[in-house]
Amino acid sequence: MLTFNEYLASVRPTIEQALRSAVSATTETAPQRLVEAMRYAVLAPGKRVRAALVLLACEACRGDEKAALPAACAVELIHTYSLVHDDLPAMDNDTLRRGQPTCHIKFDEATAILVGDALIPAAFELLLANIQPSDVALRCCSDLAKTAGATQLVGGQADDIYYEKNLTRLPTSGAEEFLTSIHLRKTAALLAHSLRLGAYVAGASKEQVEVLAHFGINLGLAFQITDDLLDVTSSAETLGKSVGKDAKADKLTYPALHGVVASQQKALALIEDAKEMLIAAPELFAEGPREVLGSLADFILLRKK
Amino acid sequence: MLTFNEYLASVRPTIEQALRSAVSATTETAPQRLVEAMRYAVLAPGKRVRAALVLLACEACRGDEKAALPAACAVELIHTYSLVHDDLPAMDNDTLRRGQPTCHIKFDEATAILVGDALIPAAFELLLANIQPSDVALRCCSDLAKTAGATQLVGGQADDIYYEKNLTRLPTSGAEEFLTSIHLRKTAALLAHSLRLGAYVAGASKEQVEVLAHFGINLGLAFQITDDLLDVTSSAETLGKSVGKDAKADKLTYPALHGVVASQQKALALIEDAKEMLIAAPELFAEGPREVLGSLADFILLRKK
């Protein structure tokens, strides 16, 4: 059986190549500097977890992995846009991302805003031009529109930023619910979306889609908790981005609310639940990719960056 | 025959109502402050020229105007996003828009970035949820993805901003071509797109789509020239936004290159050409809406704001 890391290593070259093609295909005749900045942001050394989730979900539902590649790229473009905009001075004001200067530091703020603005329609363009048949393309686009919109991705970031800028002390009640709702929208929604896209391309059943999406939600919540933990326990060198920022900013995080140990336990419980879901209905998914998904769950728990 | 202003007055209440519904439909459970800012930006007193173009093109191609209303809203959402982001401090740094404080002044910069980010997927969501049959929805979305992307809308803004920030004097050669290419992408592309969407909804022929798109391009170039003229000749009170900014910023505009009179002549020539196109093949379009489109062309030339 492949571990998730082995799986990632095996598909990453294909994903990177597809991402290069995706940027080229959606930027023909676009201004050189804008394209350069889009390439810089998209092709920075990312883990490509979301793209891999799209491919794995497709395979798990016994679909053709290759057919899901444009959807895998679309999700990475959306993820990249959200990172580029989140890093802006008016948002998280971050200078380091994926081990290199953030887009607005390397280029400038206007360019970074425009990179994000261009990546959103590019994601739709990829799906519309490459996903077949057309009803699957429509399904993917509708899901993307909702996931990237005000109720999910953008709404989560809006609440996160608003809290960060306007509340300087941790709230005494409702904090965990609020935090979970931010994680659900900022992180879990896009992971669940990635799994749904892969399932759609495979022509999956409603049950398959629901189990994978639920798995993605748990993964996302655990992912965000470990992300917050890494900000406490890792170094900028290992992580490729600034650390210790959350505590300095009095940011609402699981470690801030419950401490490091309880946060680790919470992440573990979410991952155990996620793995249970996949095993509970073994006939739903192909065995190989299902096992890789289980290994991904462990990978999230143990990741160092 | 209706003039364009009479036509606008007759459809504006329907458009405004549809826009209110569109924001509601795409922001259910979204953070209150984000929704408030989206409403503020979208429902500011705009002329709704682009929405009206969608409806008019649909009618001109003998389609059902009502069926094009979601597309009309989608185009207004994209237009609004581009205004909100263009006004940001890192871009044009504008404080007044449609007679009221710009979104980042009324709310804050982070919120204004997020408003734009949410409006892009919202436009796709509207098309996907409401345009029938699904192949027309796909066609509309593909067109929107290209129009709002790096090669058109975002690319035009990128070149515009880059020029503005890095060249302090007007270039001596190639200036008009460069300026036209910015106008084509920043303004004309979205007007032509509006007309194509209306035509798609009506199930128009390739020829109808092409004539309308060409008409839109001319309209857009003329629109941008008159926009630049108004910055020279109008007042902030009449215009509802700051004036005299272009000259102060040494901005590349038609009036800066060729003076006011030659710019007015250029706009007139573009409008005359545009009107010719509609009349050249009278059987292509229904007479009433065709005449309103002709009146719109005149309206652009004579507009005071």
C-alpha cells in the first residue's frame, strides 16, 4: 500500500506540469508581469494536498484520475488566490509563504490583488474547457462558485480578519463554536470541495459524494488545528512561513483556547473519525485510493510543515 | 420609439430588485458585515448600463428579456467587483464612487478586497443557478471566465496600473495603441460580453452575436474616451466621483494624448460606426430594441456622468 507521501510524490510531477499548462492556457496575451506573478504564486513549492484529494477521490470512486486533473488544477488556483489575498497587508500582512516572499512583497500590492482576481475566473475556465460531459462541468462549477463565495471561503476569511482586527482578547463564551465555523469555511470547505470534484468527475453516487465530503470536513478541521499548532511549535525555516504570529496577534486558535495537548487530542479525534467513515462502508470505494486517503489523514496529524 | 434613458428608467426597478435578490441568494449565512458591504457596493446608485445591454441584446435577438435577468445581474456583480478593487489604495486609491464613499472608505480595506473576491463566484453562481438550458449556462460561464480573466478585465487593469505607477511621462511612440488595448480590455470587453450574454440567452445566431459584440467594442472605446473627457470637463458633484485626477496623475488618456476636441471627434466616429453596424443588417435584430441600442450609442456620447 502507498502512503500519502508516496502517492503525493508519484502524482506531484503530473500536477505541477498540469498547473504550468493551466496558467499558460488562461493567460494567453495577458500582460507579462501579471503572468509572471501568477506563475510565481501558483508554482511556488506547495504540497498540492488539495489537488491530490481531487485525484484520489476520483480514483476512490473508480473514475479515471486523468479526467480529474483539470479539476485538481482549478482547486489549486483557488487555494493559491486565497493565500495571495490573505497575505496582503490589509489582511494577514504576511511576508513569507511557501518558503519565499509573498506575492505582494516579490511584486507589489496591486499585482497581488490582480493575481487573485485573475485566478478565480481561471479556475472556472479550466473546469468549463476541460471537464466532460458538460453536466459534470456544470456541477463542478456550481460547487466551486458556492465554495469560493461569501458563505464559505470568503465568509470564513471575513470573520477571521474581523475578529483579529476588532477583538484584542479571546472571547469568554462561544469562542470554540466561532473558531470551528471559521475553520469550516476557510479550510474544511475547500478540502471537502476537492473531494466532491473528484467524485463528480468519476460519476459518483450521492452516498459516495457525501461520505467523501464528510471525510474532507474532518480533515479540514484537523488540518487547521495542526496548522495553528505548527505556528506554536515549529520554526520559520521548517515551515516556510512566519511562526509565532498567532500568539503575538492574540489570534483565536485552538492552542490559544485549549493549549497544545488538548489541541493535539482534538485533531487526533477528528482524524480517527475521518478514517472510520471510509472503513464503515468498504464497498463504496476502491481499496487502494481509500487506503491512501486514510494515510493522508495520518499525514495531516504528523506533518511538520 | 424609446430613448435609451427611457428604456433604462423602465427596466431599472426590475434590475435593482433582481440585484437585491442576487446578493441575498449568494450570501445566505454569510457574515453580516460582509453582506452589508456587498449590498453597499452592488446597490449603490449605478446607471446599470451593462445590465440593460444584456436585456436589450436578448430582446434584439427576439429572446425573452426576463430569462436574461440573471445574466444582467451577473455582469453588474462583475462590474461592481472591478470598481471596488480598482478603487483600493494599492490601485487607483479613490475615495468617491457613485456619489458615495468607496467601499474601503465606508468599511475597510480588507472588507473591500473580500467584497470583490465574493462577487466573482457570485456572478458564476447566478448564471449556473438560473440560466436555462444548461448549454447556454455553460456558454455564458465560459465567456464570463475569459472576460473577467487575465487576458481581458484583469490584464487591462494590470497594464493600466503598471503604466500609471511606473511611467511618469506620456510615452512618445505606441501610446495610442497601448491606450486602446487597455480600453479594449478594461471597458469594451465587459460591454461586448454583456451583449453576448443577452444574445446567448436568446439563442442567437453566430452572426447576431458577432455584430452585437463588435457594436459593444465600439461602444466601450467611446465610453472610455467620454469617461476620460468627463474627468477633464465635469465636476465631482455632477459626476459622483473625483475629477481632475487623470491630469494630476499624468495618466495616459485620449484627452492627454490628443486634446479634448480630437477626443470628442474620435468618440463620435466610434459611435457612428457602431450605429452603422446595427443598421447594416436590419433583418438581424428586432426593430424596437435595435433603436434603443442606437439611442444608447448617442447617450454615451452625450452623457454628463
